Amino acid sequence: MSTRTYAARDSMTMLRRNLKHQLRYPTVTFFVIGIPVVFLLLFVYAFGGTLGAGLGGSGLDIPTGDRSDYVNYVAPGILLLGVAGGAQGTAISIAMDMTEGIIARFRTMAIFRPSVLVGHVVGSVIQSTVALSVVVGVALLVGFRPNATALEWVATAAVLTMTAVALTWLSAALGLVSKSVESASNLPMPLMLLPFLGSGFVPTDSMPEALRWFADHQPFTPIIETVRGLLTGTEIGSSAIQAVAWCVGIAAVGYVWATRLFNRERVS
Amino acid sequence: MTTTTTSRTAIAATGLRKSYDDQLVLDGIDLHVTEGSVFALLGPNGAGKTTTVHILATLISADGGDLRVAGHDVAADPDAVRTAIGVTGQFSAVDNLLTGEENLLLMADLQHLDRAEGRRRAAELLDHFDLVDAASKPAVTYSGGMRRRLDLAMTLVGRPRVIFLDEPTTGLDPRSRRTMWRIIRDLVADGVTIFLTTQYLEEADELADRIALLDQGRIVAEGTSEELKRRVPGGHVTFRFTDPRSLESAAGLLDDALRDDSALTLQVSSDGSLRSLKSLLDRIDDASIEVDELSVHTPDLDDVFLALTGHATEYEKEPVR
């Protein structure tokens, strides 16, 4: 009898285990919710006035920018920052879990092996969903005024979930490849920087040429543009299809890499 | 020993080899464990005990050799082996953030027991392992002995036929160690096969039907505790005398004896049998030599180990890998 028969059941069991962990050890959850909220408040209140004024000359559909325009501009970027932060949390949780003897026990049991990782990834995506709901709530409180229809909200949720799944699988692999919990918390750091080096916080038009080229071609920019278009009505164009392509690619690489790392023999 | 035709093989290994990089860890090991027996793999740190368990328990693969556990080929069908075995490793394999009961229920789910059966099994094991009071406390708060009991209880949830116990009592206090021994004996009474590794000769002596001595990746001896002890001439009788004069005359009488002038003792080889003891005592008595104290030493596994490996069981410190 193949262990695949139990793929769904074992994955559910592992998901329950991880959700219990999140409740009992809420440090990672606080971090995943806290980081994007802090950045939102920082960018709206500390930098928002100046950055908002800069939006006017950027060729966007905004005549003169101010703080309230900047809230609308930055909110999608903050949401993606939240997704990246949630993924980083996965790397830490997985690296921590790998130090536990119970992982060796799982390996000696006739279970669907990837379920250990599926539990982590799905648990982390649920955690990110909670975090993003909090971020949207805070954004609305500080003046975010999206004009999305119900359908566009659903589409936004789908794009963000898809991105979370992709980044979380990648991050799971990064957590497994790390030799220690410390390096697992550092390794996914570039993921947190990418929204800044894309269209998340300022339009890419305002960047120097080389950086602008990078910003226009990295995965976060089309994802952010898609979310921004869905929520505030800016042009989406080919961003949506690029976003889907990036997410499918990242998820596939992350899944294959992570499961391969997990199946490798460890001397411990 | 067991020659009944009904006895079947639980673990069979032929020519098991494993090396890491260019370091040879297991150098062609043969093992044969009969169903329902306790087999102890005894050896110092670094002998290859844990590697052997890891290979038989499907955690790592062997470089060579034919391995069958519970009737299944370890290399070809590891999942079939996994359904039949339970492993309690050297390091605690419990989920620290879950309670004792949740840990057991987690195992029940992963063993694909139905909900009611899982709850019943968990309750039964909590009771049997004296963990009822701690059932709803997180495992992180458990003492070493409790943690080891929970660990073993988790291993038993799926009623494995073959159980691997890698140094089950290392680091436990004497009382917890005795409890563990009792539990292991109970398991054997239920017909389970136990493959045990230990550095404690006493533990192997207490629990095991058969013992294999592993040293530097090779089995240097195998047999029952009695058989192994018989293989070494470690038995002797020690006389202590009240004064040097008595020692002197006794030494003249027993010319192959080992003499210690400062302790006033004389050590004479003996197989410990009543007849050889009597003849020895008669010779001393006939010469009217006064003996202060007499002690008989029968060979223990320490002697076996020393004799067969050329080094004692007080292990030299090894660099941590």
C-alpha cells in the first residue's frame, strides 16, 4: 500500500500540528502580523507626505500627490511585504522543527513524507491570510480607499494567496537548506527587500536606469501592479499573466527543492 | 538456543556495510534476531550502534548488505518495514509544544487509526506509562524519565511488531532506568521483538536473550550472556591474608597465583565451580594457612569486552562528529 493513499489525511494531521504550534508559540505570528503593520504606519506617517508629493510627477494617474494618495499607492506594496514576511516565518519555523527529534520519528513512519512540509506551508499561508486581513484593516483605518468591487476583492485574495503559496514553498526550501535557525531567519531576507526594489513603495520610473530595469523585471512588480490594479483601478495590462507565471514557477521550484531536501538523509 | 521450528526471524542482516566519506562505520555486520526475543547491540560510543539502528529503521541507507526487517526488504520496500516497526531514538522524539495526550493522538492519526480507536489507545498508554496526571501538560515541562516514557508510548501507538530502542536508558536516574526495564520486559511478554543498543553491560545482561558486541564497526562476539562469559577466562578467587608470612606460604603453595604484597592478597584463576573451589580451599587448609578474607569473582561482560576487543569499556573520549 502506497503512502500516497494517505497524502490528504497525513497533510491534515500535520496542518493541525502546525496550527497548534502557532497558537502555543505565537512569537512568529506576532512578527508576521507586526512587520507589515509597522511598515505601513511608518511609510504613511513618516514618509507619506514627501513620497506622496513625489507621485505627481511620476507619470501616474495622480495630479498632485499627498499623504492620502500615498496610502492608496503603498497599501498593495505593504500587502506583498506581509506575504514575504509570512514566508520568512516559515523558514524559521521549519528550521526550528528540523532540530526536533520528532522529525526523525516521522521519517521512520509509513506516512506521506511531504505532509510534514505541506502542514508547515498551509499553516503558514493561513497565518499570512490572518496577517493580511489585519493589514487591510489597519490600512482602511489610516485612509486607504480602494474602489474594488466584491469580485475584485476576491481576485485580490486569490493573487495574494497564490503568491503566499509560492513564496512559502521557496522559503520552506530555504529553511531546510539552512544549517541553523539563525541562518534560516537571514536567508529569506532578500524576499523582504524585493517589494522595496520594485513598484511597491515608489514608481519604478523614479529609479536610476539599472535599478529600474531590475525593478521592472523582478517577480514582485507584476504581482504588486496586479493587486494595485484590482484594488485601486490602475492599469493591470500584462502584469496579471506575468504574476501567475512567476508564482507557478517559484512554487514549482520551491516544492521540488524543499521535498528533495527533506528526503535527503541526515546524520543526526 | 531456540531450536523450535516455530521461531521466526524478525531481523536479518548479512554483510551490512556503511561508510561516511572515507570513514568506515560498519564493516560487514551479520545479525539475526528471532521473533519475540530481546537482542542487545553492545558497544562503546562510536562503535556504530546508532548507525545500525538508523539503517534497520529506514532512516539512512546502507552501502551494502542484505537486510530484512519483519519479513520485508529494507532497501526495496522501506514503507512496509515502517508499518511494522517502532523506533525510540537516543534523543527525545516528542513534540515539545504539544501535550502528552496530543503527542499520542498525533501518532494515532499518523498510524491512521480511526478517531475512537486513537483516543482509546492514547488513554490506555497514558495509563500504562503512568502519565495520566501529566496528560494535558506540554511535553516541554516533563522530566527526563517522563519524557522517555512518553517517547516509548508514542512508539507503541501503532502496536509495532519490532521495536528499536537506541540507548533507552542513557541519562536516566537509576529509578527511571528500572522502570524502563520493567516496561521493556512487559513488551517482550507480549511477543514483541526488541532490538536494543546500550553501552551498559548490566543492561544487556538484564534484558537481552542474545548479545552482540560491536566494536569499531565489527561484531566481535555474539551469544547469550552466559555463552559470552564462558568465552573468557576472567574468573578468579582472591585470598586476603592477615600477615605477610601467611601470604608467603600460600604463594609458595599456589605457584601460578598473582601476588600483591601491599594488599596482602593472592589471586588465583578459577572457573568458579564448587569442585575447583573446594580443592583450592583444601590445599590452603591442609597447610594450615590463616585466610582473612575470600572472594570469588565470576567473569562479567566487562571481562568479555576487555578480552575480545583488547580495550576496556571505559571509553576513550572521541571527537564529536
